[in-house]
Amino acid sequence: MRRSDSVFNTELQNNDSSTDTGAKISLWGSAISTLGDALQTLGAAISIEESRISDIQQQQELDKLQNQIDELKNDQVQNNSQSTDIEKLNKFLEIIVKRLEKEDDTKEN
């Protein structure tokens, strides 16, 4: 019987060893899976932050462009008012020239 007890104990040890190995593999698999989930969550958080930063940079660029457009519009308004002033001056000069010509004509006659 001792021999059969020995065989039985060996089988129990082998069976326990297989169960322990399976449990260890399961534990390692769960740990790796959890680590993978954590990395996936971290990656998603980084992606969201990069997107937010990109949106901020894009808004800053749009603000710069809007400021440039506003400056160009202001310059254009100033140029238009100067152009209007020049047109008025030209008309005034034409009137003066015509009056002077009339005065010359009347003096000659």
C-alpha cells in the first residue's frame, strides 16, 4: 500500500502543480491585460490632450488672421478716406484753374 500511496501522492502533486501553473498563467494574463487597459486609457487621455492643444493653437491662428484682416480693413478705410481727400482736392484745383482761366479771359478782353 505504501507504493499505491506514493503513486497517489505523486498524482496529487502533479495535479496540484498543473493547477498552480494554470492559476499562475491566469494571474499573469490578468496582470498583463490590466496593464494593457491602463496603457490604452493613458493613450486616450494623451490623444484628448493633444486634440485640445491643437484646437487652442488653431484658434490662436484664427485670431491672428482675424487681427490681420481687421488691420487691412482699417488700412483700406484710411486709404479710401485719403483717396477721397485727393479727389476733393483735385476737383477744387480744377475749379480754381477754371476761375483763373476765366479771369485771364476777362482781362484779355
